[in-house]
Amino acid sequence: MFLRLLSIRTRLIAAFILLLLLLSTVAAIGSLQIARVQFNANDLGTNWLPSTNALASIRATANEARRATLRHVIEESVPGKQAQEEALAKAEKALESEFSTYEKLISSPEEKKLYDKMRVIWDAVVLEDRKVLELSKAGPEQSAQARGQATGSATQVFTDFMDVVGQDIALNQEGGRKATEQAEKDYHLALYLLGGLATLAVSLGAVLAWAITRSITEPLHMAVSVADTVARGDLTASIVVQGRDEPARLLGAMRDMNGKLREIMASIRLSSDSIATGSSEIASGSLDLSQRTEQQASNLEETAASMEELTATVRTNADTAQQASKVASAASASAAEGGQSVALVVHTMQDISQASRKIAEITNVIDAIAFQTNILALNAAVEAARAGEQGRGFAVVASEVRALAQRSGTAAREIKELIGANLEKVEQGTQVATRAGEQMGRIVEQVRSVDTMIGEISSASAEQAVGIRQVGEAVSQLDQMTQQNAALVEQSSAAAGSLEQQAASLAQIVSTFRMHPEHGASHPAAPRAANVQAMGPRQALPAIQARVSPARGQPQVKEEEWAAF
């Protein structure tokens, strides 16, 4: 599995970076699309709608000027004509102001062209109105000509002017319609993009959470299983290490520990068998010594040689016990290092938990941003409602922005829930690693107990070497101390029985561990049969690593008795 080739830290950092990139992409695209919608809304509110309103005002004011001209022709009284002239002048002045206002709103060459044409035609309309007014003021005799002028060329020029104004209004209305359509397209595009990216982020986050959790928990479960197996005394488990992450290193350390334990227990088992063999031979030697009391004088030299061989064997046994004690100490140190590795895994899982909490805080910030966007959109909708009919399009855009912000908040909360679930799984992994650390602690205690027992066996072997050396010194005086041989033989038999009991106890302890046949095979030597007539040289006993304490209630060999002997 590719994830097992990466460390847990690298794995989580890569996953969080990928999710953050997706969230940043969602936020960037959302901001871009909102900006485009805002641009189209601003274009509609600051260009097309004001231009349309200005043109409508121009058309209304032009109609007022036209009505004033026609009323001037119809009006017969001088005050009435003066009132219409004032109305016409007022309308023309207002129209000039409206022309100036509209000119500032022109945003395209086509619109500028229509505006220039409009001004030219309006100038012609003003000239025609002046002619009509001159004829109207000339008197009743010119009334018919004034009416003809007003309904003839003046009407035609005014109609042309209104046509141009209508074309300009249609142009601005078309621009507003296109801006509205573009804003709607941008909104739907933003909706699709944000929905798709949010779905992708959620799916990818779920897949990453599942894959990373599985890559961490599976090897930890395996490590716990191995620790349980070792705790039950079964050292035959086969540990397969895959990957280069922290759990893989933990499994590798446990595999090495398991192998070392197998080697140590195999050595202890062989040593216990050697102790049993040695104790049997000591008992057999004591029996030989009892049977040969009458032949001590003739067999003294042979007995002394045998004791020298036995002394060398026990010395070798003590040296081997010291070496086995060193091996047990090294195994204890290895087990302690395994416990430290598990503690490091626990610390790493705690760091992962803290990083997950920080991601949850970032998601809260995104949710808050979506909430603020929703509030701003609501305020914009309220302002659009105040604007009335002119702000209806802007209100639609504001409501859509608000809906978009709500969906963004919902997506952020869903991501937060997924991160919370991931945090719970990481905490479960921390608990599993903690239990594995406790198991390693118990293994360390068991190895230390084995080390203590081996130290006791080593001390007992040293004591045996001292005792046998004293026996060798006493053998040289056997010809003078035959009357005390019976008591000494009884004491030697008691010591041999105690040694055999301790060897059996050690063998029983070691038998609780299951090992492969090639590691645990033992071949105890059969006790040597007593030979009254002749006794060949004894073989050196195998070296052992143990300390055998005399059994309670058994006779002890004292310094005073050896001195008396």
C-alpha cells in the first residue's frame, strides 16, 4: 500500500493540505463568481437603468415642449401665449440639463452615435418650434400658417426625434436585459462549480480519512495481537512488516524482540536441561561415593581426578551463567526500547488529534464568513426593496447571493462534521496505542523477572564451584576421614536433590513459552549408572545461566563440617 511508505505525519499533512487547497479553490471560485454577479448588477444599476430613466425623462420633457408649442398656436390670448412660451422655455432648459445628465451615462459607441443624432434632430425641432412661435405671435392672419407649420414639418422633425429617443431607450433596455441574463448565467455557473467542488472535497475528505485511518489502525491491531500472543507465552508468531511508517517500525521492533526472546528462552531451556543432567550426575556421584567408601584407599587417585573434572565443569557452568545474564539484560533493554517506541506512537497520535482540532477551527471560520455573506445579501435585498420597482432586478440578485452563501455555510458545516468524525477515529487510535504501550510495559517486567532468575542461577553456580573446590581439597584426606564419609554423602545427596528441584522448576517456567521446534528442542542426558567396580573420567557439565538456591528443610553443607572432614 502506497500510504504505508509515508510516515503518519507526512500522510496527514498531505491530506490536510489537499483539503485546504480544495476549500481555497471553492472560496476563490465563489468570490470570483460573486464579483462577476456584482459587476453585472452594478452595470445594470449604474448604467442601463439610469440611462433608460434619463431617456424617459428626455422623452417626457420633449413632449411637454411639444405640447407648449401646440398650445401656443391654439391659444388666442396674449397672456396665454406668454404662459406657453414660458412653459416651452422651461421645458427646453430642463431638456438641456437632462441631455447633460444622459451624456455622462453613455457607455458604448452606438449609444454615443444615437445621442449625437438625437441632439442634431432636437436642434432642428427647436428651430421649427421657433418658426411656429413667430407665426403664432404674428396675429390671427398667420394662425392658419402657424397650424400648418406645427402639424407639418415641425411634427415630422419631432417624430424623428422621438424615434431616435425610442431607439436609444430600446438599446439601453436590451443592454439591461443582457446584463440581467449574464448575471443569472454567472449565478448558475457559480452554483454548479461550488456544488461540484464541495462534493469533490467531501468525497475526497471521506476517502482520505478512511484510507489514512485504515493504514494506521491495521498495523496497530497487528502489533496489539503480537503483544497479546507474547504475553500468553507464544513466541511462534510470524510478524510480517510492510511499509516504512511508524507502525511498520513498531512491528519491526516487536519482530526483533520476539526473535531475541525465542533465542533467550531456547538458551534457558537448554541450560535447565543441563542443570537437570548435572544434578543427576551429582546424585549418581554421591551414590558412587557411598558404595566406594571401603575402596577409598585404593581408588583415591581416581576419585581426586574425577573431582578435578567436576570442578572445571562447574566453573565453566558459572561462566556460562554470567554470559546468559548479560544476554537477558540486553533483552530487557530491547523491550524497554520497544516501550519507548510505543510511547512515541502515542505522542504522534496526540499531535494528529491537535491538528484535526485546528482544521475544525478553520471550518468554523469559513462558516462564519458564509454567515456574514448571508447578512450582507439580506441587507442588499432590503435596500433593493426600498428602491421599489427600479431595484427589483437587484433584489433578485441579492436573494440568489444569499442562497449561495447559505449553501456555502451548509457545505462548511458538513466538512466540519467529517473532520469531527475523523478526530474521534484518531482518538480511538490513540487509545489503542496507549494500550499497546501498557502491553510493552508488562513484557519489560516479565523479561526483567527472567533476568533476575538467571542471576540467581548464576549465583548458585558460583556457590557450587566453591563447594566442589572444597570437596576436592577434602578428597586428599579421605584415607584419614573414612568414618565421616556417610554424613558427607548424605549432605551431598541433599544438595543434589535441591539442585534437581530447582532445575525442574526452571524447566516448568520455560515450558510456558511456545517456540518453534528448532529453538525449543531439548536433549537431556540420562543419569549415569552407578559403577562400584570401576569409574571412568567424568565429562565436563554444560555451562548454565542460573542460580540454584538450596531447598528449605534440606541439610546444608557447613564450613565447620568440611573443615572437620
